Amino acid sequence: MSVKKVFLPEREIPRQWYNIQADMPTPLQPALHPQTQKPVGPDDLLPIFPLNLIEQEVSTARWIDIPEEVLEKLLIWRPTPLQRASALEKYLQTPAKIYFKNEGVSPAGSHKPNTAIPQVYYNKVAGTKRLTTETGAGQWGCALGLGCTLFGLECKVYMVRVSYEQKPYRRLMMKTWGAECIPSPSRETEFGRKMLAKDPQTSGSLGMAIGEAVEEAVTSDDTKYSLGSVLNHVMLHQTIVGLEAQKQLKMVGEYPDVLIGCVGGGSNFAGLSFPFIRDKIHGRELQVVAVESTACPTLTRGPFAYDFGDTAAKTPLLPMFTLGHNFLPRSIHAGGLRYHGMSPLISQLTLDRLIESRAYNQLQAYAAGVLFAQTEGLVCAPETNHAIAAVIEEAKKAKEEGKEKTILFNLSGHGLLDLPGYDAYLNGKLEEYILSEEEIRESLKDLESFPRPMI
């Protein structure tokens, strides 16, 4: 009988994070101060982040030690299992072997606690008493709420309004862990009130929610802001996923030919892929595929440009693929894929052709998710379903070509609190939505006056 699950002993948990900046063929271009348009320094970031996380953000050291206090919390659920989707293989009649890293086993149900735990720890060490953040699908808000309760910090979450209404049980999880969760845009910040005055019925966006969370952090003495994706230190913390996967695949004598992950801001994709991309940089043959939504096609149709990370224009200008910080995505159920920008690290690796990108609509994604549930038994988050759609496409391609391939993807969240999306799909209420060129041009207008990064 073939191996179905590969468990890594707790003693084998990685004790260092991998920093891909040490191996990138093209270094990152600097974040810029929006007023001076000069590279941002640590002092510019101190109102938002503690110094110890800023040091990780700018570090080019290849390996960074994981503190014992962080490992102690990570061991609540890590190492996560590597599983083989053998029933899906059989259904597809493919010669491909399909493996997935199951990050849905964390207490919050996703990969997000991998960075929430260390971010809360570093903030506590720095003397922070309270954290603010945003959340799209709710997975990040849950993860930070979990982290804050484990280390004794207060937590306030601005949840994108459409997700606040679609996913009530995610906000109940946050409240269970002691976090305050409010719909964004709200009347609690100047920026939120401005957005509501402009459109009282707005469904909100991650850019708006980030703007509110950052505003509250910079106007409070004991409060810092915490981000669940996009930034370098977030990508760093997530690499524990790929480092574990490398050990587990080695245990069964496998190495992926194709690696797949969904991308919104980029954290779960980076976490699995970066340790493997290091191998690719050094000559290993590997196809790396980042999968996004056709409703928010940042990598596949957005330009590489300097842009704000938030709609309120309070963050530094970041070099990234973007649809514009004023972009308001449709209310698709994959809330984690509705962010206008992309991680600068993933953006640069895409420019260097180490990563390729694809987009699927939510009908394709849910069809893939339902097939996965009916073969493998697991109900996945709609974000992960986009990755599964690409996995199925690659498995069918292997069948057509008659080639044995090993496919690896990141199951980055369970869908047990996303069942309204499945209900809409199964009852024929979901729409196939593709963003128009006119909408993209309109959302990019504000970028014309910004400095241009090198390509």
C-alpha cells in the first residue's frame, strides 16, 4: 500500500526560517517614502512595526533562528502532515503523483498562525501591548487573535465588510480568542468614515481595512500594526511550511516536478515555494505556479509598479505587481485573494521568470474544490480551491503527455467556515466573473505620478 500521510517527528521541526533574499538573482528594489520618494529607513517604519521585525524585513541573512518561545507555540500543531491525494489521482486516471501540505490542521484552520505567532512574540518582547490588523476571508484575523491570546496581547481586527457578513463564524472565532472584530470600513477611524461617506453601501476591501488598522496603530502609543501577507518578514516566517515539506518528501524519495499555490498577497504560496525556488535558482528543474482569481488578477494582468499597500495611502510605496491601491474587487468568496497588490519578493521572482502565474474564476475553483471533497474527503477554503484547479489541470496534462510527474500544492486552509460559498455554488448562484480591461485601466490611474521601478 502506498504512503498516504507523511509525518515529520516533532524533533525534526525546522529551527530556522529561510530568507530567499540571500539567493535571489535580482535584489529587491527599495520601498520608497511617499513624500520624499527616497528609500524607506527603519525610523520610517517604527510607528507601525517594532524594530526586531523591521530588522527581519530588511535582512539578507540566509537563515534566521526561530526563538524557542515561538517553537513552543508552533508545536501545538506543527509539523503538519504531507498527504498524498491518491483518490484524486485515481479519479483523474493520471500518472502524476499529487501531494499536498495540509496547513488546515492549525487551530485557526489555515497557514496564517505560522507568522501570527512570531509577530506577536516579537511585539511582546518589544513592549507592545496591543495589535491592530485587517483580515479578508477572516483566516488572518483568527490567526492573530490566537497569537495574541497565547502571548497575552490585545487584538483589534478590521474585517472587510463583505467577509464580515459572509463569514460570521470566523469573527466568532476571533471573539472566542479575545479579539475585537469590526466590519471595515467603519466609523472608528477618519479614513473609514471617509470611505463610508463616499459609498455607505461599500463592500470594503483589504486596502481599506489596512488603511484603518494602520491609522489606529500610528495614532496610539502602545499599539503596533501586524500584517498577514505581502511583507518580507511574513514570507520568511511561512517558509517553515516548505522546509518541512522538503524533509517529508525526502522521507518517501520524492521531489516535485510542479509546485502550486494560490496567491492573494502571497504568504501561503511563498511559504511552500521559497525553499524549493532556492533549489531552482541553483539549477534544479522545477515548474512553480502561482494561482490567483480572475476577479483580482494581480500577477497575470497587473503592471509591475510602485504602489501603496493600502487604500488610505499611509504605507510606503512598494515595488510590486498591482491593480492599484484604489481597486475595489468583486465580492467573491475567496476573500484572501481580493488584495490589489502582490508581495515584492514574489513580484521580483516572477520578473526573473522563476515563477509563472495563472488565474481561474470562482466557478472553476469551486468545481475543483467539490471534486477534491468528493475524492479526498476534505472541504477546502475557496482560496485553496484555486490551487486545486491548477493541480487538476497539470494532472490531466500529465495524462495527455503520458508522463509521470510529482505535483505538490499547499492546502492552506479548511473550508468548514466557508460553507456559504459552497451553498451558493451548489445551488447555481455563483457568477463567473473576469475583470475587464476598462476596470483595470481606471484603477491604475493614480499610479501615473508615482516613480517607476526598474524592470
